[in-house]
Amino acid sequence: MAMSELWIHPSVILLAGAALVPFVRGKARSALLLLIPLLAFARIASLDHGTFGTLQFLDWKLTFGRVDRLSQVFGYIMGLMCVLGSLYGMHVKRTADHSAAWCYVAGSLGVIYAGDYLVLFLFWELMAFSSVFLIWLRGSKASLGIGYRYLLVHVLGGLSLLGGIILRYQATGGDYSFGLVDVANPDLSTWLILIGFILNAAVPPFHGWLPDAYSGATVTGSVFLCAFTTKTAIYALCRGFAGMDILVPLGVIMAIYGVVYAVLENDSRKLLAYHIISQVGYMVAGVGIGTQLAINGACAHAFAHILYKGLLFMGTGSVLMMTGKSKFTELGGLYKKMPWAFAFTLIGGLSISAFPLFSGFVSKSMIVSAGFEEHKNTWAFLLMLASAGTFLHTGLKVPYFIWFGKNNCSKETWDLAKDPPWNMIAAMAIMSFFCIFIGCYTPYLYQMLPNQPVAYHPYTAYHVSETLQILLFTAVGFFLFLKKLVPTPTISMDVDWLYRMTGRGVRWIATRPLQAADEWVCEVYRFCGMAWLTVSAKTSAAFDWNVIDGVVDGLARTVRSTGDRLRHLQSAQLQVNIFSAVAVLVVLLLGVVYSLR
Amino acid sequence: MIIVALIEFLQKHLKAVVWICGVLLALLVVGDFLLVDKEHAHTKAEHWIGFWSAFGFIACLLIIFVSKWYGHLGIMKREDYYGDE
């Protein structure tokens, strides 16, 4: 293995932190929970542009550190989100939560700085296999199933990605570098890689995992989940698929799809999850438009989105943590009990709705403007329509039906409700600050965007007036038809129905026909085997009795004890095995990076 | 608590709040027509008075009613539909 100069990958800091955190207790742990993400963030902010961390591994030259404007804007926001997410989760005593979250962020940063598909794939899988713990750690029976479904879907996406990488390697005669593909002439490898990417971006029909998982994860887990997977995929799309036409209609479908399901949704966190699909749709459409303005818009919107969506999940998460409830039909009227959580959630809601002076206003409009500039008027108008839906749900429905509206709280819920601990309030306050700061002081975000100089000005009289009219008249519609929007205790079928129900079919086949066949085979075996055994036993009895007895006894004991051990290994929870596998992967990664020195 | 006090003040004067909001909305539509430069408009329709107001309102209704219609096609199920949560 050859090595380059010492270059500390920000992921290494987080992976080391993840390994360290179980061994530190008390105040030192609280300090560590802030220190590690801050160190990683500082490392990201201090990175120079260029190619670093290259490693010769067998025939391959792996690149761990490609630093340019595009990777930096994503790296920066991921680092910042990790700091704020860790602050929000600081009170969590169980260390597995922190370790899993940091491994997950490390995976995301690894993808962002990866210079080739092999490194990208390695970290891509690290993300999937560490983030699933953020779901399992919820500890409910439902979360177990959700985690398995999540993993199943992501493993499939990963396989598609890997297949695409291998085909591409073969077709190009050994090119595995990660850059812009020939989007005008896609071949099978392009499509497979694209499917791998858009599955993580939750593009229909590959989106079913997202609402399922993000509503079922732990309170802090969802705050992390909502930021990293989809936006890392947006980074990968910006890098590899800018200007791929099919992404425009797909993105617009996403934007509207999420809005439609949000109307029907009763679980506040699932509603927010559907709005991730909707918002990521804008970014996907931006990548599809592919002009400088559109790519800037996709990056800016990803940046703003991570902050306001994190804030929204923090707000509803604090309601869930304090009351144990996240469904609108079990909440309501809580403004007196949780005023701070309300205020911060409202700021998140105004930001996602793109109100002037809030972050969404300066980012979302870049994509829509790019659409109009490219004369994709129909798509752009549909994106405007979806933005009315965003305000309708996240800006109005979520705050109204949790903090106002009919009080559906049980006495227990009502008594439990109060504002969350200081660290959660602090994290939400800082998030809120950023949401407003980005909206008011545009150079902060615009200077980070990949295509410079940014000649876009969001605060024109026309744009402000247009936005205010759309949003405020949406509010009129909301209050006029409030009765129509009262949530009902239902769930909505989505594409996850397909694999949940086919899974059930497989289980039925396994338990009924297959088991019957298995029993039949057992019967046959027992009958024939036993008959044969009786005969052979009689003939060999004497020999056996006298000579082999001692040997066989010894052997049998060995076999039995080995079998016993195997059986125990098998009955241990699969999660433990996966955890061991991930741990080994982390150690390997650390080893690889150490050898870089 | 200042947030709670503010909310309760607004709730107490709900009628006035609704009136003020109505007046502000009307001012927005009129102001947009009279004062705002439409040079940035992408289509002719955007020059009509209150175009974006109507757009927002109709978008809101479309989203509510189309989604509800879709949900009642059989998409919305009882919470124990999958039987595992």
C-alpha cells in the first residue's frame, strides 16, 4: 500500500469518536459529544481544495479526499448538522445512539469527499448499515420490522449501484472515477448507478422506505436521518447527473407526491417525512435542469433544507419525547404547555414554506427561476403549486393541530407535556437562528455555492409579492376548509405495500406449503433412515460396542458442543451480528485510513 | 411567558385579527397591481390582477380536494391495516 501525505479525513474524527464514546462517562461524555462534531466541523471548514488521501490498493488508486466547491458546500452543512444534532441528542444516555449517528455522518462525509466509485460505494454502505440502528434503537416491535425493510431496500439500491459501477468499469476499460456521466447517452450502467442514487433520494417509486423509516426512528435518530441520506444522494446527483432530463419530471412528481400524502397523514413525523420527498423533489428537478443557476439552487436548497427540516423534526421530536405521542389525533392545544417547541417549529415551518426573510425563500426560488429561464414553464408552475402545499401542511397543519385546534390529549399526555430539556431548546434556537440568518443575509449561503459568481437576487418586489400572495391565500384556503383537513386516525397505503404484502406472501409460502413439504421429507427420511439404521446398527453393534465406542463418544461430544455453539450464534439477534459486521467495517476503515499516514 | 401571552391576546381579539388580516390581503392584491414592476413575469397571465393570489388559493383547494379524493379511493386504511404496529 502506497501512501500520500498526512491528510485527516473528517470522517476519521467521527469514527474515532464513535469508537470512543462508550468508554467515557458523566460530564466528560457530554463534553465529548460536543467536541467530536465540532472537531469534525472545524476540519471540514479548514480543508483546502485539491485531491488528497489517495491510496494504492492492489490495482486500484482510491481517492478519499476530493475537495472542491461542490463537495465543500455539502461537507460544511453536514458537519454543521452533526454538531447541532449531537447537541440536540446530548441527554441520551445510551451510547449506541451516538455511535450509530456519527458512523452515519462519517458515511455521508465519506461519500461527499470520495473521488471514485469504489470509495463512494464503501461509504454508501456504511451509511445504510449504521443508520438502520437509529431505527432499531427505538426498541419497539414495529421499529424492528421497519429497520429490516429499510435495510432490505437500501441493500437493493446498493446492489444496483454496485452493478452499475462494475458495468461502467468494464465498458470504459477501467474507469471508476466519480464525475459527470454522459447524461445525453445513458447506457445500462448509467441507469443502474442512477437507480442507486435516486433510491437514496427517495424518488418514486423508490421512496417507500423514507416515510416508513423516519416516522419510526428514535427522536434524535430522525433528526439525523432527515438530513443525511437524501441530501448525500443529491450531492451525488449534482456531481454525476447534472442536466439529465428525466430528473426534471421525476423531481416535479416528487414535489407533488409528497404534498398529496401529507394531506392524508395523521402522524406528524410521517407528514414531515413526506415533505422531505416533496422538498428533495425540487432539488432533483434542479439537478435535471442542470444549468449553473439550477445546480446552485439544488445545493442552496439542500443546505437550507437540512437546517429547517432538522428543526422541524426537532420540534415534533420534542413533543414525541415529552408526551410519547406524534399523532395529531392524540395531540392538540399544547401551546400553553410547550410554547418554545411551538415557536421553533413555526420558524421551521415558515422556512420550508419559503416565506420572505426565511431560508427557503432564497434557495427554493433559485430552482424555480432556473426552470422558467429554461422555458420549462409547466414544470415550474407545478413546483409553485407544490409550494402552496408545503405551507398548507408544514407551516399550518403541523403547528395548528399540535399546538392549537381541538385538544385530543389524554390526561396523561397533557400532564407530561412541557418544553424539552435545555440542550434540545438550545439546538432548536441555533437552528432557528440559521434559518432566519440565511434568509436575511444571502451572501452567507450564496458565497459557498459551487458556481460563482451568483448573480441571483431573491428580494425583488415581484418575487416577494408573488410569494406572499401564494402563501397568504393558501392560508385563507386552510382556514376556510379547516374541517376538511382535520386529521383522521388512518394510515395511507404507499409503495411499501408492495414489499410488505409480498413479504407476507413469501412468509405464507414458507409457513404453509414449504413447511408441509419439509415435514413430508422429514417423515420419509425418518422412515427410510430409521429402517436402514436398524439394520446397520444390528450388524455393526458388536464392532461398535467394543472398538469404536470410545472414539465415537469423544467425537459426538465435540459435535454436540460445536452444534450447540452454532445454534446459539444463530439464535442471537441478527442485529447483534450486523452490529459486529459494522464494527469490523469501521475498524477496517480506520485501519485503511491509518495506513494512509 | 411572552409567547403564550401574545397568543392569548390574539385569541381574545380574534375578530379584529381576522379583519386586519382581510384588509392586509386586499392591500397586498391592490398594491401588487399598482406598485409592483411586472418585468420579471414569465407569462402574460401573471400580469392579471391578483394572478398569484388566485393561484395560491386555487392551488390550496386543488391539493386538499384532489388528495382527499385520492385518499378515499382506498388508499387510507385503518391503523392496524398491516397488523404489526
